[in-house]
Amino acid sequence: MKNGVYGDGGNLWITIRGDTRAWTFRYKSPLTGKRREMGLGPARDISLSEARSKATDARRLLLEGHDPLEEQAKRKRSATKERTFKEVAEHYITEQTPAWKDPRSAPMWRSSLDRHVYPLMGNRSIAQVQTEDVLAVLRPIWETTTETASRLHGRIERILDYAHSHHWREGNNPARWRGHLANILPKPTAVAKVVHHAAVPYRDLPSVFAQLERQDGAAALAARFLCLTAARSGEVRHARWSEIDLEKQIWVVPAERMKAKREHRVPLTTGALNVLRRMEILRPLPSADGLIFPGGKIGSPLSDVAISKALHRAAGTKDVTIHGLRSSFRDWAAEETDFPREVAEMALAHAIGNKVEAAYRRGDLLNKRQEMMKQWEQFCADRA
């Protein structure tokens, strides 16, 4: 037969395209009045008698006021509705893991779900999860551990969206925030307790910095480098020699290691450069991956704990944190200098809150930051 579409009667048609032959059922939906076409399978697998039988079943549904395609979709969903929330969550984590840059992400997802979600609704059918199930997880910890609860909310919402995309559940997402849970739970920012990183009072920093200079070892050097660059601990611990331009005296932190996911140029003072030279002496054989501050294990950076211990020894107390050095720098810039606020914020690689300001100021104020960091070093080292 030539290419074309041929009717067998009773809404049954066969489409011929070269060597391909396929059965279809054409009809007008009793629900929408629109013309629709439902595939019944290829002719090589479905005989004429089988196709006629399928067409008869579809016509019977039409007589009863049902749309055959909609009924087919319902049967498919029904066949998978017994998937549990835990099963779907594990599918989601497994599929998403290759796209997550942090290797700790999958274990953290599983740990939080194991602790808070699975005991309450892990064995519940994914198709049956309702708002009250989500609230049973979130309410007990929403005000006490708000950050954890907020993360869990986001994870549950993603898992349920994933299930909906696979047609394993119907309807709106019971974990959605806008227009739903936002009407039930208070905003996380309204109930979360702000936790400040304990900082060395900036006026005490020169004496602490002097104690760091008296310590020997990579941890104390890393703490000094962190202080003089106002960088985050992770940015310093994972710093590589390839990121350092000694001629221009600049450290370029790649976007993937920055919180804001934008490349960040850091001016290096004389003191910061001296730290790098000292590390070259301590580590004459650079690590395989070029880490400036390598840890005890091959391929691993110096630990945050090691740097913290060096700071605690220098400060004479454990009540200060490495991250708090950034607060010390920010307080100094505000109290002791005339540098504009945005210069200090740029030095800390903070996002610019004002969108108009961010749109007009596309530079990174490097020249001004170079002068500011020079004065910061003079203050820290008490060389003013």
C-alpha cells in the first residue's frame, strides 16, 4: 500500500510511512470537544483483530463519557502510585548527585531525610503525601532549628516536584511555599535566631596577629593569610599556586569556589606575599593538585579545625572563630577608615544589595581595595 492513512471503520486507522505501519484511534473528546488521536501500537506487534478489540474498548469508554487517552494516563499513574516517598527521594538523589559540585551534598541529603523525614513519611505512598504530612515534619523544628527546617522544606518540595514530573502523583505540591505553606508557617527570617561568628575585637587584633607571627607551621600561616586577605576559610584552604600572580600581586579566586559564584580578585599585601614565600619553604615539594596550604593527607587541604586552633592559641581563648576575622576587618573599616562602604563590601566579596548600584558599578574597585588592604596590614601588624 502507498504511504497514507487508511480507515478500518469504528474510529480505527492505520498510518503507513514506508516500512512503518501503526494503528491509531481517532475520536472527539467528550470532555473538551477537541479531536484527539491515541496510538494503539505498531502493526508488526498488534494484529488487525487486536487493534479492533482495542478500538472497541475505546469506543465503550466514549459511550460512558470518558476520554480514552485520559483513562490510559490514569492507568499508568495507578501502576506506579505505590512508590514510597523514600523510594522516590533515593531516585532523585541518585539522579542529581552527578550535577552537585560538593561531594558532601548527597550524604547530607540522606542524613537529614533519615533523621527527620523518613521516620514520619518515608513509607507513605508518594501519591498520598499531603500538606499535613509535610507539616508533621517541619512544625516540631521550624522555630528551634529553623535553618535545618528550611533546608528540609526545600528538599521535600524538590522531591515532590520530581515525582509530579514523572506522573507518580497529581495535583499541587503540598510543600510549596508561596501561596500555601507561607500562609501556615511564619517566615524563616522571622523566627530564626541570628548567629554571629564570634570575632576578635578589632582593637585587640594587633596583639593576636603578633602571636600568630610567633607560631610556626602552616596553620598559623594560613590564619595570617586569611586575616590579611579578609577571605573565607574555604577560599584560603583550597587556594592553589596557579591562582597567584606574584608579578601583579593578585590572587584570583575562581567563581566555582566563591559563595556568589563570581571570580574574585584579591590584592596581596607585603605580609600576604611573605606568607606565600614561607609556605614555599615549608612545602618545597608542592602537592599534586597545587594546594598552597595542603593538609596531612595527599590531595586534601589544611583543615578548618587546624587553622581555628592556631587562632585560639594566639587569642588565648576558644571563643573566637576564623570566620569572625572578617567581622573584625569590617568593623575596623567602618570605625577607623574613610573608605566607602562598598569598598569594604567588595573586599569581603559580598553581593551588592542595591540592584541599580550593582548594574552601574561593574568594576571590582581593585585599586581602592589595594590601598585599604595595605592599611589593614599596617593596623594588624601594628606598623602604622
